Amino acid sequence: MKLSSTSIAHGQTISGEFAFCIPHAQDHVCLGGNRNPQLSWSDLPAGARSLVLICHDPDVPSSGDEVNKEGLTVPASLARIDFFHWVVVDLPPAPAEIAAGEFSRDVTPRGKAGPAGPRGTRQGLNDYTNWFAGDKDMAGRYFGYDGPCPPWNDEIMHHYVFTLYALDMDRCPVDGSFTGKQAREAIRGHVLGEASITATYSLNRQLSV
């Protein structure tokens, strides 16, 4: 089973076209293109009936005490947790491609609608839902893809893992507004194969130059 992309390359930096935020000289960050990257797949295992796509960042700070604060840095030694950027279930095996920008274009304050997605898919809530919960301008339910926006003062490079799972069932057993964690738990025991691409991103100028 293979996963490939013309938008992102394994081990390479993600373009601002596919990021939620990009660096800004005066304000640290500004909004990026936030388009979903192109992805295509091949050599699915026999019996694959549907696909699940998950993008997560395993490098998110476990504490927000130093995040995006002047004069402070998020230390590399801080424990890290998963942050889900995109969760798609019930994706048909064919056509074997998601086009760039097909599922997401631009940043949408207060989130995107869901869970119904393109091509009969369902999209889960990404973790910007929790991140923006206390922000009066941005709070909302963020379904589908929203790209990278790591802390601009983080000492480490963040990694974005796009994983495609081939399942032995037509419908992923999650209902309503589901999360990436719930989707992972639901597909356990039903995965026939998987493939992934890992790309990087940082808003810390010392890391991104």
C-alpha cells in the first residue's frame, strides 16, 4: 500500500499554501492558504472496502503556559501530545486521489461545517475546536482539514503525519461529531493496511530558515 503527494514530500517542509498560519515579520504569524494537500494512493490490500485518512501532529506542547508568549520559549524538553488536523472516514477507494483544495480552502473563522464531507465522506472534529474554545472571534466547531500553526516560539520542529488506513468495512463505526481519537479506536481490528507521509513545519524563524 502506497501513499503519495504532489503537495508535500516526506521529510520536507510543508508550504504555506497548506498551512493555517505562516510567518509574519511584525506579528509573528498571519493566515496561510489552509488548502488540503493533494494525496493519492495505490496498491491497496485485497478486500479494502473503505479508507480512513488522519493527519496529526505528535509534537504539540502538553502545557500552554509558554505558548506564543513574548520573551518565553516552549522548551524542547516539554512533554508532547497529539493534535489532530484532519480526520476523514468512509472515503471510497476510487478515485484514488484527493485533489489539493478539494476538502479545504482558506481559514474559516468559527470552523467549517460537518460531519458530512465531499464524496459521501464524513469528517471529524479537528483539535482547533478545543484550541479556539475561549476565543470570541474564532470559537466554533472545526470539521475537516485545518493545517499547521505550531507555536511561533517552540524550540522544536513539528511533524505532520498523514496516514491512510484501508479497512475491511464500508462504514467506519463512529457517529455524530467524532474526534480523531475516536476514529482511531473505532478502526482497531479492521485495518488491512496503512501508509503514511510525514512532513514538517515551524513558525519559529530560527528553525524555519
